[in-house]
Amino acid sequence: MGTQSDNIKRPIEICPSILPANFSRLGEELQMLEMAGADRIHWDVMDGNFVPNLTIGPDVVSSCRETVKLPFEAHLMVEDPDLLAPLYIKAGCELIMLHVESTKHLDRSLNGILELGVKAGVTLNPATPIENVKHVLHLVDQILIMSVNPGFGGQKYLASQEAKIERVGKWISEQSLDVDIEVDGGISAATIAQATQAGANVFVAGSAVFSHPDGAEIAISELRETAAAAQ
Ligand code: DX5
Ligand code: ZN
């Protein structure tokens, strides 16, 4: 984990979620997102227990690894992240984010990811206090603030989460940490500015990208421009 002076604006990154993608042609969908200007691919991994939905296994991620050059980040919405994280790292994910609610020993789980040579992130559900990540900020590359209750795309953005973004942003700049703040859930051209003003610089977008009437490229550039104007 490095340090960073607190007055530099962190680069805006747009990370489409694969959740709304057509899974019968996932590789082509990733190539479409790469052509459309996505910065990363956000794999929403759900085990049907931690959240009431079941999605992508590591073999699917690994079969898509060579289709694009984009970095893969895994959002682990699973009951046993210590068991599954190594599988998604092996599959080609370079950033693994686990939920504070999914492990009894957060520091140990994050160190387990770092020891495998990839970046680690931590994420929290809307009802979870931001204080739960305060003592692992020095370990992570990214904090993911859920602005919906996890499990499904297309939900309404929870503006209540902006207070958490502001608070963790303050801690990060006070300690001059090199940590991104990512927001996930209900991000669109209508909500990305307020999330940016609160202090986020990385944005997951599923439905806003896949269901934009003018296509993913317009959607991604609109999101990026709106966030940059709000920084
Ligand atoms: C929800 C996932 C999100 C979701 C985002 O559990 O973690 O990444 O797919 O979808 P939208 O952008 O449509 O809210
Ligand atoms: Zn997600």
C-alpha cells in the first residue's frame, strides 16, 4: 500500500458490471465493453447464500480472461471468501473485494489475498457502519461502498451512503493513503455526480451501461464526463 498526497484528483474509472450481460456470449460482451471505453470489468460473484442470487464461477472468469486486456475485479458476495478468493485470483482477477460481513477475521482474510500477489479491496453493505473498515485502510487498494443492497442490478441508488464515502475519504486523505473509493449500485448519469462530490472516483455501472438507448460507448463517456465535471 502506497501513500498519496491528498490534493491530487484520483482518476475517474468506469467499471461495468457483467450482471446484465448476455451470458450466452459473454466474451463478445466483454470485447464490446473494452471497445466502448470501460476501465475494468466488475465480476459480481454471488453464491446464493450471502445474497439471494447465484452467478459466475471462476471457470467462467478464466475462460473470458484472454478475450480482453482490461483488468478484472471480483466483487465477492459469498459466505466463504477465504475459500473462493484464490480461485478468482487464479482465474485472472487482479483485484479481489470481500465484504466485511462475510469474514470473522477481516485483517487475516485481506492479508491472505495480498499474500497471493494481487490487490485487495473491502466492501460493506448499506447498513454496515464505515467504522468497520477503519483499521484495515492501510491494507487495501480500494474501498467499495455499496449504494444498493447486494444481489441484483437495476436497483435505486441509496444517497444515504454518501456520508460513508465522505467519512472514509477523510480518513484516506488524513493518512495520505493511495486508496480508491468505488461506489456500486444504481450509478447512472443522474447519480454519479453526487457520488463523485462525496469523494468517490471509481464507479460500477451495470444497467446504466447495458440499457443505455445509445449504447455502451455513449453511456460510459457520459458517466466519465459527468463525474469529471463534478470532481
Ligand atoms: C449488486 C452488484 C452491483 C450491481 C450493479 O449486488 O454488486 O455491481 O450489479 O448494477 P446496477 O449498476 O444496475 O445497479
Ligand atoms: Zn458489484
